[in-house]
Amino acid sequence: MINGQAADGISSLDRGLLYGDGVFESIGVEAGQPRFWLRHLARLAAGCERLGIPQPEGERLLEESRLVISGVNRGVLKIIVTRGCTGRGYRPTNDAIPTRIIQLHPWPDDTGTCHGSGVRVRLCRQRLGHNPALAGIKHLNRLEQVLARGEWADPGIHEGLLLDGHGCLVEGTMSNLFLIRDRVLMTPDLSRCGVAGILRTVVMELAAKVPMPLQIRALGLDDLRGADEVFLTNSLIGIWPVIAVEDRPYRRGTLTCRLQELLKDLSSDGDAWLN
Amino acid sequence: MINGQAADGISSLDRGLLYGDGVFESIGVEAGQPRFWLRHLARLAAGCERLGIPQPEGERLLEESRLVISGVNRGVLKIIVTRGCTGRGYRPTNDAIPTRIIQLHPWPDDTGTCHGSGVRVRLCRQRLGHNPALAGIKHLNRLEQVLARGEWADPGIHEGLLLDGHGCLVEGTMSNLFLIRDRVLMTPDLSRCGVAGILRTVVMELAAKVPMPLQIRALGLDDLRGADEVFLTNSLIGIWPVIAVEDRPYRRGTLTCRLQELLKDLSSDGDAWLN
């Protein structure tokens, strides 16, 4: 659905295509409901605000999303908002009408089994450039992730970790990274690059229920090597325990399991879907 | 024209939209001919190779471009090549068929008069992130340029200069930067960020005809302040003398004029259009 109409094509003059000038959300749909809707909507709005794109009305997005997921039990709802079409050139003029694209995709195959068995992870050669103005938001400039994900084809490797140019850990190609050491939960600071995932925030909130202290800070490869437990998060996979990064094995530890349980409890609360 | 067909819409599943996963060229058309065609084609091919996108055949692109510019004397030919549509996720699989988009746009209004009168330029707050894997090529991830160009609306300011995170000068939002000091031509090294413009290369070649020595190196604000002459280049504007960067005035110097003359001579050689 595009701008409220059943369609699957956009103008080749849309700035989403020309410059990656827009933002997106990938939202898990379970039991016919978009999970963490309000959180996704808030990040989408924050991304639009950062880029100076007029925010689409939340009510309208929800209404159109409900039409797209109508009759579907489980899937992935993707919402893209671009600045729309304007005259030539990079300048973001005020006269553009944003483009709303709402798509439904099948649920990815392998998310479920990895919760118990854990995943193997590699370190990517590709580095993330610093860009504080774009850090945190889920914008459409994703070539760094594309190049990083192109580094491996082995289906036994589920994710690759990305460092920035200073050697600081940032995130996975499609997930956020958490380390646990001495019962302290740690996740990289994302003020210079990276995407602030919805599940990342949810897990940070759940940490208070364990309880365990939380540190958001610069983390390097030494922190990774020294961690007792490592896990990855995103809106579709939930929490994936990491059982190896390159040659370094990890075990799916008790605190990771505890966070998975708390997330499951949260997920079984119907009201949480929309929050 | 899209993939050889008269059309102006693309699939909303195209990776060019989803991730900015592609490259583009903006080519000046004069006297009905695409200027510096082979150079643009070579950069497009280099960009595709860097991203692992199969290169479209040059002959086919030329044929389709000729159809699009048929009957047009002057304009801007834009060629976009994306990785096309694949399954979900960042992974660049081998099964995608690239999308070729060929558009014709009107020639920008103010390129001509600025050759003589020169342009005023500002320093942008936006910084360019380092990304050696993407540096030099003209890919579709252009949010840094969009944000930079959004910093000013004053039509008396024609361009903004961008620094990287280390305070090194890189380029303008839509142009490359040259400084002249003591008859030495200098332009920023683009191995970590920036677009290696076609006119940048042409001007570097013309420098040998002046003759004047050329330095490609790290350049900072001190170099800019200390320069005798400053100018900007791109395929559409040619060479724009800079007469001010913020409060620092410059004069349109003799060497800039000489390079403009040499470029004009080159441009009046019909064979040069296709080279």
C-alpha cells in the first residue's frame, strides 16, 4: 500500500530512491497485531523529525497497517516514509509530500530455533562511519549493512558484528549487541553510529526487573572477549544468545535466559503489543 | 525509461529504495550529446564493481540514453543502477537483476553566470563519516549531503563545504573542491569519504597543460584560509570560482581562469563529449 492506495510501485523521482532520504520500521506481527507499535511509531517519528520530514499521522499509519495485515496471523510489517518527490538536487525543500509505503513480508525462517540453540557470529571487516546526525535512527542509507552482510554466505553464521573506525563495537548488521560480565549488562553507546533498536530499549527496561545494572558505553573487542554472556536483539528475532564469535565460544547463560523469559512474559501480555 | 521500457515507476521492493543499494551518474547533455560519457560509464562500472552489482552493458546504456535524450539539445541525463529486487534482508544475493533507470532533467538555472561572477560558499556543520569501502563512488546513500544542503536556504550561497570528523576538507555538497596556493593545485584526498567527480579528474589532467603541480592530500581549514584561489567543479557546473567562503573573500584568479579556458577548449572538441 502506497499513500493509502493499493499499489506496489513508487516514482523513480522519489527521494527515498534518489538519496535514501527517508526512514523505515520492520515490525513483527503476531496474533494479527503489530508488536510494540507505539515504540516503532515513536522511532519513526523521531527519525522523520531528525531528517526534517513531516511526520505521517500515527492514526493513519495504524489504519493503513491494519488493512495490510488484515487476516494475517504472523508476518513482518514494513513501513517506509520518504521525503517524497521534489525538484532536483540534495536540498530538502518544504514542499514535498512524504511517501508512505506499507508492506507485509513473510516471517523469517530461522528466528525461532535460535532462541534455544544460540547463534554463531563473525566479526565484519566493514566498519561503520561516524555520523552523529544520523546515529540511532533507522534511515534508508544502509550500504554499510549491505556490504557487511555480503561478507559471508555460510548459513551457519547468523550475524556479523560491526566496529566503528575507532575499533569500538557498535552492533550487528541487523541487530543490537549486549554483553554481560559479572552480572552487569552492557551495550554500546550509539551516539555516533548505529541503530537504536526497539528491542534494545525493551531489554534495557527488562534489565531493571532481573535486576541487573546496565552500562551504555564504549565497548571494544577486549570487552567482547571478556564477556560471560553475549546476546543479540531485534524486533523480529527477540533475544538470540550468542554461542560463538569467531573462535571464541560462549554459553547461553542464566541471565540471558532470564531476559528471554521476561520478554516472553511481556509478549504474552496482549496490551504490550500496542505499546 | 526503466529497464529499457518507457516507465517512471519502480517496485517498492527495489533495494535502491530499501537500502540505497545502487549508484548513479548525472551527465551533462550539450548539443544533444552526453558529455564525458566514457568517464561517467567507467565510474558507474567502478561503483557497481565495488558494491558487487553486475554492470549493465555500456552499449545498452548508451542506446537507452540516446532514446531518452532524443531531440533534446541541453539537459541533464541521470542514470541510476540499483541491485534490483531480492528477498528481504541486507544480504546482497547473486540472483538479483539490476534495475536501470534513465531520466532526463532540465539544465539547472544558474550554472552559467557563476563561471564569471564566482560563487559564495559556506562551511557546513554536517560532517562526512569515514567509509573507505564507499569512498569515491557515487552511491545512493546521500543523507549526509541532504542534511548538509538543508543547512541553508539563502539563494546567494551556492554551495557548502563539508569536513570529515577529523576536520579535513572533503568536498562540497554537490561538487569537488580545489585550492591554489603559490601556483600549486591542491584537492582533498578522497580515500576515506567523498565522491571522485568526473570534472575533478578532468581538471587534474588539465593542470598538466597549464602547467601546474598537483597535490592530492589532506587539506584543512588553514589550507583553505591560506589559498590564493579556490574553485569548485562538477559535471554540470564545470568550474565555479569561489569568491567567498564565509567571511573570507577570494578573487577569481588567473590560474582558475586558465583552467576554465582549457576546459572550454576541451568542450569545443566534439570528440571529447564521448570520452
